[in-house]
Amino acid sequence: MKRALKETTSKFIKIRCPQCKNEQIMFGKASTTVNCLVCSTVLAQPTGGKSRVKARVLEVLE
């Protein structure tokens, strides 16, 4: 008996910091606060499901 693999609905997101314009990639369902690697601005906060993104989303990566 073969079981079908369940496809994930979570994606990686490319975002841009509103302060320093740094671009970085984060997981869409991050379980911890995501800070900018350059200026330490909070870019996303966990909500128990998808993260609340406070930065500009540039691209959703497959």
C-alpha cells in the first residue's frame, strides 16, 4: 500500500527591511521573532501559524 506524500503549504519568503533596505530570506511560518541581520529591526513575529510580516515581501520562493 502506497501513501501519498502530503505537500507542504509553508514557503520561504524574500523580504526587505524598511530601515536599511537589506534583503533576506525567512520561513513563512517562523516560530521565533525574525530580526534584520544588519540593523536588528523586527521584520516578523510568530502568531502560532503564519508569521506576521512587518517588512515588504519581495518574492515567495517555491
